[in-house]
Amino acid sequence: MTDLVQVSDENGVRLIRMNRADKKNALNAPMYDAMADAIERAAAHRAIRCLMIAGAPGAFCAGNDLKDFQHAARHDGGLGEPVIRFLHALAGNEKPLVAAVQGVAVGIGTTMLLHCDYVVAGTDVRLSTPFVSLGLLPEAASSLLMPRLIGHRRAFALLVMGQPLDADAAKECGLVNAMAAPAEVDELAMAAALRIAQLPPDAVALSRQLMRGSPEEVHKRIEDEAEQFRIRLRSDEARAALDAFFARKK
């Protein structure tokens, strides 16, 4: 287990907090594994009635660590097993999932929200998915779930054109349930998680299952996207875009 992800249980809520603030919570392999483990293990604990994912002030999650993508592009790799494990953990999770989102939410920082049941965002939030500009494509079954949630045209602008969403736009299109000042986001999200945890758990689970439907389609889309992602990482477009990104960072 990595200290870059903090997991705590209290009053029926499991809090999963990304803790790599110096990198704006860019996710690496140990973090993906730790988050997947926290989600998977919650299934065996009836006392855990709700999960909550949070980040740090100013940075929910800056997406995947791009150094991992650059390495994969040079060595014919793909998203990697820890990433795939985390995505399937999200898709297969049977507990209600709340997110507390402050500041930047890039790539997986945005697409993981599609698997959440309730999202609280700070007024400083900025959601973006710059996959295509890197020669890549969306993941986390976002190519399936995003158009369903916000419509094809909005999804195209976000996932393909890379147009970011601020908090108002995210709430207006249904990606976010509630907004708050950044300093109040965690408190408001935890209050929602605690309300959910106090509800009859079997009724919550059945209601959620009926609303979300079978997860098999989502699991399949995760695999389909991952295969295409692997192919795209080997493309000249992706390698050139990633090299250009790191050249600008020097």
C-alpha cells in the first residue's frame, strides 16, 4: 500500500483520498492499485455503506502521470494493469460512490466521475479531457457513459475537442450535483456520503443496481478502449505529442 493514497473508515463511509499534492494528484501505478484495493475490499464489509473519493485543495486529480504514457509509447505498452484494474473496480463497485472535486480534474480525474453517484465540485473546478490532443482516446468507458449523461454534442466537445468545463457548466450538464466554495467541498461531500450511509443499505443497493443496469457493457467498453489506447500509444501522432509535451516542460 502506498502513502500516496490515504484510506479511512468512519460512520459507514470509506474515504479514499489521493495524496500526491506536489504532482497535483497525477496518478501512478501504485496509486491505481491502492485505490482499486480500497474499492474492492469495501465489498466485503457490510459496515461500509458508501465510498467517497477526494483529492487535495486545488487539485482533485491531474490525470495519469504522462511519464508512464511516454514510457508505454516507447515500449509498446498500454494503459497498464493497475489502470485497468482500477477502471474495472469502478465499474464493478456496488457501493454508492461520492466524489469531492476541487481545482483541476484532468483525464481520468474527469472520467472517473462518470462512475460516481453524487459529485460535489468547488467553484474553482476545471474538468478537462485532453486525450485526442495527445494522439490518444478516452478511457474509463467514457466513450459510452459521457454521451449518455450529457449528450453527444457536449461529450464530443469535451472528449474529442478537449474543451474544458468550469463548475457552472459541469453542473448545468449534469456531471456535478452540487457546488460549494473550495474550502467547503469535502464537508459537503462527506455530509452527502453520511446521509447515504444512514439509509437502508439493501434498498440503496437495489435501487442503485436498477438505475445503473448491468455493468457488463461498461466492463466491455473499458476493455475495448484499452485495446485501442494501446494501439494509439504506438502511433506516430501519440509519440510526437508526448515528446512535444515533455519538451515544453523542460
